[in-house]
Amino acid sequence: MTTKLVLRSVLLIGVYLAVSMAPLFAMLIGPTPPGRGFWREFSVALGFAGLAIMGLQFFLTGRFRSLTAPYGIDVVYHFHRAVSLIAFSFILLHAGIIPLAGPETLHLLHPATSPWWMVAGIAGLLAFAVVIATSLYRKQLGLVYERWRGIHGTVAVVAVALAMTHIGGVGYYAQGYVKRGLWIALIIGWVLALAYVRLIKPMIMLRRPYRIEEVAKERGRSWTLTLRPEGHRGMNFMPGQFAWLTLGASPYSIREHPFSFSSSAMEPDRLRMTIKELGDFTSRIGEVRPGTRAYLDGPHGTFTIDRHGAAGYVFIAGGVGITPVMSILRTMADRHDARPVLLLYGSIRWEEITFREELDELPARLNLRVVHVLEEPPEGWKGESGRITAELLARHLPADRMAREYFICGPEPMQKAIRNAMDRLGLPMEHVQSESFNFV
């Protein structure tokens, strides 16, 4: 990571902490409401912190490249998921501590005596619970991605709106120019983030459509979509990056999915994405017809050699994790990049190796060595078999292994196992790059 990105990452973390804590500092301004005690005030502080963090989620999931560039969008999404649980815990504690600290407040929970602002608060708490529960147990609840995403986005907005209604109704910490101004500023910020993501960005995408030019079957139950821009020059991206793809629908639709580019970055006017049949949407990817309208939100991601220069590279891919690696290899070939490259590619069976024939040909254009690792090798197989272990890595890593940059892409269990193996070999973990698409 460059010094500029490091400084930006530190600055963004500072801004995030400042905004998250701003409501707490606002509590200290002006007189404290009488007769409330420590625990009641503590519960209010927890509620404010939880709500501020929940509001900031609109920015974390907004795919603002200026915000995600220092960390990688996958890291930002994983942080979003983890910090959501923390924020919800704060809100739960806020709701639980108040009646414990002051039993006289229990009447506020009774349907017959609850004021409107308390009803709003309880409804907001339940809405936040729905957001968390449907995210944690999406598959168990049988929610397909598109339906979950619709529920998640809508209920999250409703939950924040109800929480703000609750705060305004209570009134204790929304009085005075400073406090009222802070909450108004936060609301404006959240609304602007939503407006950009849901209205302005789709409008920009609407003016930059693509058409599916070709749908080609690949080995390993995968398909390559070739996209041509309509009325514009296409998309400049760094090799290894990805974009959210919308097929046959408006960019205002929630039916979009993230896929890596598999094409060379030197061809911005002929984009390719290679997609494996895995989930609800991808199981029908082979049915897409040439001529279908498409939209792209991107490029995103930090899994690229253009951000991590080195004397040479080691790529470790599993299954469809080969897709961004192919983008990098094709780009290096088009750039006549002579740096040495080692590719360790884990697959189940020989006949299912995606891009197998092209990988056989690429060493003629690149300083590339490919090592296939098969879980179920055919009879007479003389190559590597099983999983990619520390021992296997030790057999194939080059003599200058400490100077190489490493890229890992594949299922999360595989990534974790390889990182452990690399750690056992004493490889520099600060030179290891990885990317995960498990955003939900």
C-alpha cells in the first residue's frame, strides 16, 4: 500500500470514530436532565452510539471507491457485518438497561400507556432485529439473495427512521442548537448517501449500458460473458478487479451480483466475466442470450498487481478463484511483462479445470510456471494431488520467495488453510493479498 493510501486509511478511520462518537460528546453539552442517574445516562449513550454506527452503514455499503480504496471493498463489507452486531448489541443494552435502572419506566412498555415515541423506539428495535436475523440466517430462512437484499435495505432505512423519531420524541438530547444541529447533520448525511446509491449512481449507469456479445461455455460448469459497451468507451479497470453486474433489468433493480473480470485490462471495450454455476442466479447463467442489456457498477477491489508491485508473483487459486488471476495473467501477457510468475491452481478433477487449454499456452507469452493440484487425479497422474499444503508450497516456491508478492483467491476455508501454511513457512504475510466475495 502506498503512503498516500495509508494516510487516507488513517484519516477515514479517524472520521469514522469521530462521527460515531459525536452524539456522545453532544450529551455533555448543556445541562443534564434532572433525576436520571448514571445507568440511565449510560443506556442513552449506548443507544446513541449504536444508532450512529447503524447510520454509518449506509456509507460502508454504498461502494464509494474513495472510501474503500485503502482497504478493499471485501474488507469494508466484512467490517460492516461485524460492526452491525456490535451496534445492535449497544441498542439492545440501551433498551434493557433503562427498565432495570428505573423500574418506574416499565409503564412505558405497556401498550395502553406507551407514548408514541416509545412505540417508535420499540418498533425500531424490532426492525433492527429483523435486519440482523435475516442477515445471519438468510439461507436457513430460505431467502434468495434478491429478496434478502430488498428486505435488508428497506427495513434498515425504516429502523433508522423509527430510531430518529424515538429520539426526537424523547427530546432530552435533541434540544438546543448544537444537539439539534448534530442530529440534523447526521440525518442529511445518511439521506445523501442513500440518494447517491439508489438514485444518482443508477442514473449514471443507465447512461453507460452494455450488451452481451457472447456466452461461451468453459470447463468446470463455468460460462464466460463477453460485454460490449453501447455509446461509450467501456470501463478502465485494473487486472484482478470486479464489478456488480445487472442483466436484463434497470440499474435501479436490486438484481445485481459481483463478478471478477477475466479479460485483460488492456481491452476496456471488450469486457469478459467468467461465472461458475453455484447459486440461485449463477445456476442459470448459461441461459443468458446474446443481445441482453447489462449494466456494471465498478470497478472495485484491491486484488491487483497494479497496487502491489514486486519483482515476481505467486498466485494460488482454487476453483473459480482463477477468474481474477486470469485477468492478471492476460494483462501481463498483453503488456509483455517479463516478471516471473508461479501459479498453483487447485481443482477437483482434470477435466473440470477452467481455462486449462489457455493456461497451457500462456507460458509461451509469459514467464509463467503452472502447477495443477487435483483432489481427484486421474489414473496415471504424475502431478500434485490433494490440497495445497505447506509441504507442497515448499516444493514449488522459488528461491526468491521472500521477495515475491502473493495473491490467494478461492473459497474461504482454502484461503485460511493456505495462510496458515504460508505462516508455517515463515513467508512475509504483509505481502499476501486475498479477496473474498462472501459479502452477505
